[in-house]
Amino acid sequence: MSHVFRLENVSKTFSRSGETFHALDDVSLSIPSGSFYGIVGTSGAGKSTLLRLLNLLEKPTAGSIWFRDTALHELKGPALRHYLSKVATVFQHFNLFHGKTVLENIELPLAVRGVAKPIRRKKAIELVELVGLQGKEQAYPSQLSGGQKQRVGIARALVADAEVLLCDEATSALDSETTTLILDLLLGLKKQLDLTIVLITHSWQVVRYAADCVTLIQGGRTVETGDVRDLLHDADSYLGRQLLPAPDFGNGPQTGWVRYDLLLSDVPRQSTFFSEVARRLDVTASVVSGGIERLGGTDAARFKVDFDLCGKAPSIREALSSILREKSIVLGKVA
């Protein structure tokens, strides 16, 4: 697997009132090309500092950051300008120019580079359609909703044919419905334009919905990193438990019944596998709690299910595994 970014033992310190503050402390991680990479942590964890190192707003105090095969500290002249066109940032508070229209805001990075107006205007019009802002070309930021402003920000980031989007809490200023729409837009653009997206967020819900790889940062250090599917199937993973928490156990199973904790991926929304297991074995099944969520680009589920034993506990486990294989559903855990 190729990686778009590689961080090796990266630290970043700041001085405050004569004291040294470690924003990042010996961070090492790799971001796969083509991934939707979530970096999650609480306020002050260091995640935004990490992003500012990637977009060159800050320099590391120690360690190295690589973009593909090039160390960022070696970038100069044309190579630096090329990097800044290919790695673009989508900001939390949009950072639009209030005296410029939607088209003017989108084409601004090309104007700064001296691109002729007819060329940059054509590109901006194409992006207006791509991000779903048709009819708003001549509108000013004050005439737009929060979601529309962020669409302008995304289009502006893409105008120089960016290959990587760095999203700094890009949905935190939006309501939940608009957040979903923006994440859907980013997921669609990732697929359509073959982008790598790095999303900084404090929201587990945002990570659950969009990310296929995740890193948890606490106190300037990486706590855990992994592919979402691998994390879900790791019983010892803290990230896995946060991404798909165990449903409420409720009261224990009835006498003569057994309760299974099932962790599944690639689950059809209209799935009937519990009733099929019960029918094949002629037992009663009862879903105690659980549900299906969109995680890492797949529908994943965690259920607590009670089965009437009838002396068939081993057979239940075998029947579960068999039916799930038939339906191409991945069984990550049975407990």
C-alpha cells in the first residue's frame, strides 16, 4: 500500500510565558493514499497542530514528515508551489472573502497564481456544479447557509486540482443534518476525483460515518491507529469500542437461553439472518439490543441476541457462521 504522508517521530513545542508546551510528542503514523483518514481527539489533543504541519503553517520541532517520497522540509521554489496546489485545506469557519461572490471566492487561488480569468472562471463554474451550488454563482457569503459556505470552501480547495484535502473540523460549525450532507459530498468527491481526505475532528459520529482509517490522539501522542474494519474486529481495541459501542445488555438471558454478542460487517440493511438461524435449528431467537451503522464505508452491526438453547449451543454458533458466509457478511466476534 502506498502512503501519501508519513510522519516519523514528529514533535512540536510552543513556548508560553516562559514555559514549553508539547503540542505533539514523538508522533509516527502513515496515511494511505486514497483513504478517508480520521484523526480524532478532544480539544487540545494536538490534532489541529498535526494538520498545520501538513499544510506547512507550522514546522515540526523534531522529526520528519514525508509527502510520498519527498521530505516536506526539502520543498522549495516550484516544488513547494506544486505541493501547496496539490495539498489543500478546508477550514472550520470557511474563511471566505465577504466582498467576493461564490465564483470569485472559488477561483481566488488561481487568481493568486496568475491564471487568466477566462481559464479560472471556467474551472470555478465546473466546481460550482460539482459541489451542488448551481444558481449561487453570484451570491455573496452573507447570502449563503453554513453548509453552502462550506461547499464553497471545498470547491476553492479543489480549484487547483488538489489531490489531498486537509479538513480542519470542517463540519463542527454545522448542524447534524448539514454535517451528513457535507460528509456525503466529501465521500462522493473522494471517489470521483480519487482524493485522499484527512479529517480532523472531535466527533466520534463524524469518524463513524466517513473514515476508513482512524488515529486517536491524546495529549499530543498517538494512542491507537488502524483500519476501521480491523479495529471493529479487535476485541481489545479502544477505538473499535468507540466506533461501535456494545449495546445495552439489559437483564441477563432467561434460564435455558444463551446470549451472543455479535459484531458484523457488510450487513444488508434488510437482513434476516437471525430468523434464518432460528428456523434452521428450530429454536427461538430474540434480538435484545443493537443496530446497524455505516462505518468505514460499510454497514456494520453489533447485536445482543438471545437463543433458546434446547441443547443446541454449538449448533447455533455453527449455523450463524454458515449463514453469514452464504450472505457474504463478515463475522468479527461471537461471545
